[in-house]
Amino acid sequence: MAGLGVTQIRTYEKVGFLPPAERGPNGYRRYTDEHVDALRVARIVIAGYGWQPALDVMRAIHAGDRTAVLDLVNAAHATLDHQRVRTQAALDAIESALRPTTSHLRTRRLRITEAAAMAGVRPSAVRFWEQQGLLQPEREASTAYRIYSPEQLRRLTVVALLRDVGQRFDVIRDVLDELSQGRPDQVRRALHERLDILEDRTWRCIEATATIHRYLTN
């Protein structure tokens, strides 16, 4: 009925997507309409939330823990919203990196703690990205402290945002090279594609939430 193999059904029950099945006199599992319905819901929730969040939701449903279900549903939507916001922020950072720097910002130079705070990351992350060749800060002559110019601050912002949305270092290097040459088309296209993917995931997340609501109220 579900289009799944026997082993898959057993696995779904074992991990908690389905409620436990009773056993007949011969030891065989006996599945009911309740299990079929739970399986249908589980597959929709997996498509919307991902495997582990969906499993957590189904376990909470079968345990009768309504509060936990609501918390998990809210977390699933919040995660998607965070990814969307950060992806849009990465696009904004690309556009910002291409705009001419004002005379005030052209003279601003920050040490690593201030630069990291502006980018919303830890100084240790900034140092690591420097080791990966993504940043090339100057050194203060008297103290040898790292000094970040406006150009390096823009690079740092782009790196932080692209890492936050899961981009690999090799991709980020290409992006930085494109930006330095005034050719941001590839990264713009990649980020717009990610926004499209997140929009599709959002619709599936909404469908999953609606399915959970029907399942709990019927």
C-alpha cells in the first residue's frame, strides 16, 4: 500500500515513525489503518522537515507530547527562515561589496576582534579563514596585530555569510575572485537558486505542518 519494502516498514516502526505493532499468535506483526495513516504522515513530514526532525516529531506525536510537537514544528520553520534570511543577506553582501566605498569607510581599519564582531563570527573563525587563503589582513607595524582594511572587511563579510549558508571554501574562493574582478554573476545565480530551493522546501514544510495538524485533530 505504501510502495515500500518490508524491511523499510520494520525500520520505520523500530525507530519510531510508526507506533508499535501488535503481534499475532504466529508472531507476525499486525498493522492497522492507524499504522498506514502514521506512515503517510511520516513520509510527508520527512519531505518537509528532513529525516531527523520528522522522526522527533513522530515520536512526540506517538508519545502524546503535544508541547514537544509544537516546539519541533516551530523549530523546523525557524530553521528554514534563518537559512532564507542568511541567503538573502549573502546576496546583499555581494551587492554591497560591489558598491564604491565612501571616503569615511576607505580610511577605517579594524583589529580582528572588531572585524569579527562586525561580521558576526568568532575571531578564531577569522584566523582559520585567513589560513585558508580567503583573507589577507595587514599587520600593524608596532604590535604585529592583524588590521582589516575596508576591502578585507567586505571579503570577511562575504566569507562569513557564504559559510553560513553552507558554501565550500573552493566555491568561496571563486566568489572572491569574481568579486575582485567585478564579475559576481556566478555567485548571484547560485544564491538565487538556493532561494528557489528554500522556497520549495518552505512549501513542503507548510504541507508537513498542515498534515500534522490534521493528524492530531482528526
